[in-house]
Amino acid sequence: MYLLRKLLRAIAGSNKCEKWNKWRNENTELTIDLERSYLSEVDLQGVNLKKANLKYIFLCRTNLLRSNLEGANLEKAILEEANLRLSNLQKANLQSSDLKRAFLQEANLQEANLQGVSLQFSRMEKTNLEGANLSGANLTNANLSGANLEKTKVVIDQISQCASIDKAKYLSKKFLSKVKKKNPKLMEWWNEDMLQETNQKGEWTGEWIKENI
């Protein structure tokens, strides 16, 4: 509770998270434990919560634009409609969290644990998902346009439920062909000539995990 009160006091001023971040940078050895805290609809733009324990935290419609959540534990966190655009979530644990309708455009989710995450209707345009684990995640109507999916652990059934994968990177020809069979409407924009053209630009090269190709 002490850390939660400190954070809330820090963001009450005009400088929002600057005081908190200054304190955090001066006390890097401390473990930030905000498990089960309620911070929904709070402006936490740019907050530094690197490696913090945020299990079961409530962050519905919270503004986390450009926040640092690298290595944070967000297992079973509630992040519906949260603004996580341009945030750093590299190696974060989001297992079984709720990210329905969340805004994740251009966020860094490299090597993040997204197993069993609810991502229905989420916005993930140009999101970096390199090496992320999306096993069991629900991607129904998620927008992955331009997303980086290099070495991402995901299966055809998940991708075929997306709203868009237009210009997503590192999708193999074989994988896309199978997605097209599952959901022809999703792949209306795609043809093999386009794949060959984009390969020359380095946008579609790379391989998916073996069981998916």
C-alpha cells in the first residue's frame, strides 16, 4: 500500500510520473510490488514500472503511453482498453491477462509471455512481437497490420481469427497459404506475386515455428 500511495501522490501533480520515475531511478534496488492494486482510468503516461510485480492489477482504460514495463509481471492483469502505445513490454509476463480492445500500436513485446492472453479487438499495428509466446491467446478481430512476427509462437487457427494481418512481417508463404484456406476473406489482399515482391524488401522473410509451417 505504501508504494501505491507514493505512486498516486506522485502523479497527482502537473508533472505526472516525473517524480515517481526520479524516485525509481534513485531506488533501483527496491522491488516494486503493486499486486492487486486498482489503477484503472489513471494517467500513467511514461511511468517506469520495470520488473515490477503487477499481478492481478486493474488497469482498465489506463493511459500507459510510452511506459516502461520491461520484465514486469502482469500475470492475470486487467488491461481492457488500456493505452499501451509505444510502451516497452519486452520480456514482460502477461500470461492469462485481459487485453481486450487494448491499444498496443508500436509497442515492444519482444520475447513477452502472452500465453492465454485475451486480445480480442486489440490494436497491434506495427507491434514488435519478435520471439513472443502467443500460445493459447485469443486474437479474434485483433489488428496485426504491420506487426513483427519473427519467431513468434502462434498457430494458424489464431492468426485466421484476426481482423487484419496486412503487411505483417515474417510470415512464410506456406503459412499464409494455410491461413487463406482457413479464412479467405482475411487474405483477399494477398497473392503470391505480392509475397515475392515484399521478400525482396526483407519484409516477409524468416520462418515460423516448425509445427506451424
